Amino acid sequence: MTSARKRFDAAILVGRFQPFHNAHAALLRAALASAGRVVVALGSAFSARNIRNPFTAEERATMIRASLDDHAAGRVSFVFVRDYYDDHRWAKAVENGVRAEMERQGLRASRAALAGFHKDATSDYLRLFPQWSRLALERQGNIDASAIRQTYFTNAADSSWTALVPPAVAHFLKDVATRADFVDIQEEYRAALVYREKWGEGPFVTLDAVVTAAGHVALVRRKNAPGRGLWAIPGGFLEGRERLFQGAVRELKEETGLDMPEADFIDALRDVAVFDHPDRSARGRILTHAHWFDLPLAALPAIHGADDAAEARWFPTASLPAMETALFEDHFHILDHFLRLLSRDGDQESGDSASLRHSPERSDADRATSKCAPYDGCAIENAKATE
């Protein structure tokens, strides 16, 4: 059926799809029935793997394509959107990406509709796109991706979750569970559970110290889960009798050994910002006060990893955009806030682009390298071929 005989030229589907399950599949089928083409905006792209987002945008796009027949798959394209932890900026990135993809497909923006249903607060994003018509759909089954992930991480051999996802997706997830690096994500999950059992859900107050000098930024490699092996901004939790500034300086000294008089840190302080998005950490509700210190030094002072840091290193500021998938939680976005690493026009990347970005493989030797992620789409494509 051609797009001229459809209600809309394009339906827009926005989500994380971690993983893509049967209710998502039903929603996609309903969108395909109403529009000649579907543009899927995949959120939480370009970040390091974590228990909330264990699969890359490329992997999720492959899952979705594999769940469709060849004709339907040819009518679906993808836009990858990072988490900005800023509704306006995120919505602009989605809009820009979808518009560019529609133009590439020769589709009219006036005949586009946003497909979805309002489940709870996690669906509030639908209100951010008044420029698109609404293709209001009923809830397509009572399936929760969070519950699937919980069962999968706890006991992947438990087959109860397999009936909740398309067969090709189940095949892929089973294959992932046999790989050595699946242990990493299980470790992340257990660490988050232990943390919440010990300390509760929060809210908690933390401090981060963004330190720049001579065109470089000081980062530490995390020693423990969650985020073991990822690079992070030096920081930690506020102690009972501390002021925020004091806590930021204390954590910086403890994790990097950078020891200067307090007066020098006061002089170097350029900005302080609060990062309080509810989803910024899998550990619970954590509000961090990030302090930016710009040291007026021509040469980089010596730093070394200590306390919770396995390593400390100075990185050229210009290298940070390429490290997005190697940084812990929202630390890339904290750095972007102070150092303007990304465009403010709403970044996006098309899933059909010739240049796709991948999460790094986190091996024991170097768990934050720039190598392509080990979860590739081969298992999904093979499963599709044998269905």
C-alpha cells in the first residue's frame, strides 16, 4: 500500500526500547498501518552501557528491523538521539533529526503524526511536540521493559521473559547472555541493588569537580561498580558537616591527589551548576552540585588515582566529544554544560548514516576504549533468517 492511501505520510515513534518488546511491536504495526513510513527516534543513544540502557542505538535498530518482514522493515528508518537531561534541547534534537530524515525521504512535514499513548510521567514527552499531529493509540499490552530487564539481568535462563519479546529479539538476548561481557552488566545490576538496599532511594547530595588546565580536563577511571572502568568527573557524596565547596575540593583531592591551597581553588572557581534529572543515576535519586575550576597554569600538575579512582589522567578538552560512550552516567553532559562540547542547535544522527557511533568494549585491559561494542546485530539477523 502506498503512502498516498495512508492517513499520514509519516508516523513518528519515540522511545528507548530497552529492549524492544511485543507491546512496542504492536505499536509499530499500528503506526505502519496509519502511515506510509515510520521514523523511529531512538533515545539514550551514544551513552555507555548501563542497567537502564544496556543496548546501543544500533543494536536496538537492528532488533526492530529483525522483528518485521522485509517490506515493513523497508518502511522504517531511525534517528539516534542522546539524553540531554534537558527537555527543550532533547525535543529540538528529536525534531531536527526527524525533519532531516523526512526531507531525505521526500516526505511532507504537514502530513506527519506522533504515535503513542500516555502511560505515565515517562510519556510526558508527547506534549513537547505540538507541531505534529497526534496519532493516539491504545496501550498495546501490559508489558514493562524494566521488568523484562530485571528478570533478564537476574536470571537470563528464566524463559518467562522470552514470551514478551519478538522471537528475533529473544534470540539476540539469549546470545548476549552467553557472552563473557554480559557479566559486566549483571555486576552493574547487582551493585545498584546493593546500593539501594544499603542506602535507600534517596534523594542524595553529591559534589563533582570539573577541573581544567592548559586545555585539558582531569578525569578519573572508576574502580568499582556501578560504572567500573568508565571515566568520570572526580566527585562523591557530601559529608554531614561540609559546605558544598568544601566537599567538592575534598573529593577532588582524595581521588586525584591534586593538592593546592583552598585560596587557589576559590580563585579558580568559574561556575557551579546543579544536575538533578530524576534519571541521571541508576543508583537512586542523586542531585549533584558540579563545580568548575579553571586553573591558570601553563603546565599540567601531576595527578594520580586514589580512593575510589583506579586512575587519574588529564585529557585534552578537544578529545572529550569522542569519549561520550566511555563516560559514567551523565558526566559527558556535565562537561558539555561547562565546556560547550556539543552544538546548541540540537544534535542528532540518522540511523541510516554511513558513520555510526558505537559504545566501547569494556575489557579488563581497558574497559573504556574506543573499540566497537561486542553486542553486534549478527545474532538478530541470523535469527530472522531462520524464523
